[in-house]
Amino acid sequence: MPEIARFVNGGAGSITPAIAEKVVRQLPQWKLEFTQISAPKFPHLVDQLEFLADVVEDGGKKRKAKSKASQGVEKLKKVNVSGTAKLSTFFQKK
């Protein structure tokens, strides 16, 4: 982990747009080569490399699943509540 921290703190600044573009261009070939790696001492290496390649391809964009509201919630959004008592009126001291 210290290597990663050192890279992030210092080495990442040395990556130029040209280097990043070259990496992105070579990713498809590298992904093919990743599948040919045989490293019994590192059983998760291929999965980790493919994950990193996917992150680079996505440009670091976070994927956020678009959540759909249920039909009931959608119907409640359309309800006309003008003229109805506010909920707080039911909880006032008598």
C-alpha cells in the first residue's frame, strides 16, 4: 500500500494527457493479454487488471443506477394536496 500512496502523492502528477491517451489506445490489446496471464501465486491478478482497465476505459466516471420510483410513489407525487390540513396540525397540544 505505501507504493500506491507514494504514486498518488507524487507520481500521478507526472502522467500527461499524451500518456493517458496512449494507455487508453493500448487497453484493448492489454485486456486480451491479461486473459493469458498464468500466475498461480496471484490468483486474483487477472480480475484486478481487468477491473483497472475498465475503470480507465470509463474515464473514472461513477456509474449510478437510475432508480425508478414505484408506481405508488409516482401516483402520490401527482396528488393535489392544496386545501388539506398540514400533518403538524394533528400533533399540536390540545
